[in-house]
Amino acid sequence: MGGGAGYSRSEENFFGNKTAPVPIYTHSMGQDSAFAAVALPHLDAAFNLARWLTGNRADAEDVVQEAMVRALTYFPSFRGGSARAWILQIVRNAAYAALKARQGERFIPNNPDGEADIIEAIPDTSDDPETALIRARDLSRIDAMIAQLPIELRETLILREIEEMSYREIAQVTSAPIGTVMSRLWRARRLLVQAAERGDKS
């Protein structure tokens, strides 16, 4: 996984680590102070998402560089709203472009017709599967479990549990309906719980 000591968003978060902050690519910002004000606060989140999507630090740095160049180009069309979601959507697109030539990335198909059944099966917050991961406090083990998730489940989990984005923001970043976001998050959590339980038995 990424270099450097990671950290979770709180003592009680068991969904993996944030990557150590990336160096700020100020030369990608150009001379546009307005753009820098929008982009700079979200560089760490951009690098964190890129690292989880690409699987390594070097590729993540390249993705963030490309994304910042794209964002600067697109900035005149930015009309406000969630700057973080806007930046991360560009980062995600750049990461997917970088991954396109790679083999073995597991993409899951959208299944709008089946989403209603999945959403109805989502347990309420009192049954949050985080409790099943308490025994799995080894952060490197959790990182490895997250890395094994299909990429579309992985990104949803990272955006929700580590970046603490709303369903609406995640929907914007991933260009997916909110219902799809909810079902992916539920499936990602369920797979993590199952992986943790298998590890406990081994």
C-alpha cells in the first residue's frame, strides 16, 4: 500500500488509512489564485482517492498532476457547489483513464433494476457492520481487505468512510445515482465484514 504511516479519521474508524499528505503541486495551479483557493484544500483527498484507485503512490502522483491540469482547464466552467466533489470527480476520471490499459481491474456492472431490492435489504444504522470489524484493528490488514474490493465498491467506501462525503457528493464524483451509491456502500461493507470473519477463523 502507500508509503508512510497512515491515519484513520478517528480512534473508532476501522475502514483503513488515509495516505500521508501529497506534496502540493503548486506549478500545476498556474497563476490563478482563485483556482488555487478551490483546489488546494482538496489535494490530500485527491491524492488519497488516486492512491486507492491506482494502488500505488507513483501512479497516484501522476494522476493528481493530470487531474490538476484538467481542473485548471475546466475551471472557467466551475459554477460553485461542492468544490471537493468537483475536484474528486476529475481525479476519478483521470485515474480511470490511467487504469484503462491495465489488466485485472474488477469493474462491477450497474444493475438499476436490482437496486430497489438491495436498498430495502440495507440494515439500519443500529446494525452497522463496523462492529464486526472491531477485532480487525490491524490497519495494514484492513488496507489489504479494502484493496481487494472491486474498484467501484472500493471508491465508494473510501469516499464515504474516509473522506466522509455525503451520498449526494459521492453520486456527483462517481456519476452514479444515489441509490447505486447506497447499494455499493452496503455491498462494500458486507464484503469487508465477510473478509474479517474469514480472517478471524484462519
